[in-house]
Amino acid sequence: MFKSQFSTGCLRLSAISIFALAMTTSHTALAAGTRAGTPIDNTATASFDGPDGRVELPSNTVSITVDELLDVTVDSSDPGDVATSPDADDEVLTYLVTNTGNGSEAFTLTADTARPGDDFDTALVQIVLDTNGNGVYDPGEDEIYVAGVNDPVLEPDANITVFIINNIPADAEDGQRAEVSLTAEAVTGTGAPGTVFDGQGDGGGDAVVGTTGADDDDSGFFIIQAASIALVKEATVLDPFGGTSAVPGSIITYSLIATVTGSGTLENVIISDPIPANTIYQTETITLEGASLTDADTADDAGAFDGTAISVDLGDVPGGQTRTITFQVEIDDEVTP
């Protein structure tokens, strides 16, 4: 509701009432609302019938400058927990900082790696700004953040990707999680919604703290996926007489049992075994999970024999899986001098 006063033929409108009216009108198309610093001008008119005809008298013009609303959101950009391993360096968590206010604003960034309730704490290396805007951490190209020096300045509704670079402690264990949060705060100020910073708004008006308190935070998570491998070797003997004696001419079948444990994946696992002295490798006897492999070192299969040792390329093996390899040698039936 607003007041009007008629004095000496002029209509004066209360600036306070006009401001209240502006606060209750519908939002514009911008998510952040009307741009800070925008002037809102209004002039009323009084008209009446005078002795010489219809008379119109304008009021004084009331001009209000839209104040800056200080609001920001922080969101983790990672789709879920980021897998890592003990003693890993320069591991990355990704966040999106968005200026949800209506004015250009700078934001101070803070990382917290010592969150309560998680399993371990990472060591903060640095906060990095996504300089080229591709959403991917590019070491040496993206800009290292220094508080108070290169605080990101965002236009209304604009955002920036921020990376937190971490080192993982060596004693972190498989399945453990670490929480790392990023906080963004408006440089102009923070506080309870409605807090006013007189004359400090973008465009010359006041700055008013919005519903976020002019600060926000969100967390990303690391999860340790530490896989390890256990390799067990077994041997069975078949002698020329159908027994199990290790005599010249006996065939030894070696079994190599590789078991990967943990929640991660071991990459590029290769199992190799030299042919023992006083034995002769039996060609084309390599098997993987009971399937025959060739001796040729080609891309056709995973097996190979180089004249002194067999090898099998297992590729990437997830935790909880076992691979079994077999091959055969014959005990040399020639007398060694």
C-alpha cells in the first residue's frame, strides 16, 4: 500500500511505499532477478476538470536503485565418490560455484579436508580455477587460486568450475571414504538473510544478503579402492609309469593361481614364470582358465613363450576375481655333465 500527497498542484509519492511495491511485483526472466544498479523511475499524474478544461499535473519522479542481492550456490560436480588409492598424489574433486545474486560479485573460496565423521583426511595441495572453462583439470594451464588475489568475479547467473587437489595418506585403507568441502563466500559480506551493507552493492545501491546467507558449501568424496594380488604356484607330477614320481621324462604341470582382493582393479596384470633348469618346456601347453593359449607373442591371445619363460597378459583384473594359468615342462632325461 502506498501514500499520495497533493500539494500546490503536485503529487508526491512516498519512496518507501514504491520500494515496498517493487518488492511484491513478479520476478523478471532472469533467475537472479532485476540487475543490481537498475534504476526504477516512477511518476504519477493527477487530472481534473478546471475552468478552462481538463488539467493534468505530474508528481515528482521517484527513482529507486535496485540493490544487490548477495547469493551463491556450491555444488559437487562429480557423479559420485571418486576412486583413489593409498599414497596417491594430486587427486581431484570438482565443484561448480554459481552466483545466484543479481550483481557482479567476487567470491572467496575455502577448502576443508578435515570433515568430521569420515574415515580419513586428505592433505590439501591447492584450489584451482578452471581457467579455460572446459570442466577438466589441466595442470599448468588452469589457475591456482590465492584468496584475496584472484577471487573469481562472477556476473549474475554465471558460474565457474573449481578443483580441489588432494594427496591421499599412505595409511588409508580399502573401502574408506574422505569428505572434502568447498565453501564460497561473497567478498562484500555474509550474514543472516536481510543483512544490509550500506552503499556496497554493485551499481551503487546497498548490498543485501539473500536466502543463502551469501555463502554456501558442498562436499565431494574420495573412496579408497585398494586392490592387491596374491600369486600361488602349485605343481603336479605324472611319471612315465603313470605314477607321481619326479624322474627323468616325468611331466610337471604347474598351476599359477592369481587372486585379486580389495574393491579396486589392478591394471595391466602380467604373470610370468621362467622355465626351471633341467626341464624342457612343452610347447603350446599354456592355458588360461582351462582355455589353450598359443606360444606366439601376438595380439591373438594372452599367452607367450620367449624361449626361457612363459607369460600371460591378464589385462585389468577387478578385486574379488581369480585367474588360473597352467603350463607343462618335462624333466630332462639327458644326463647333465
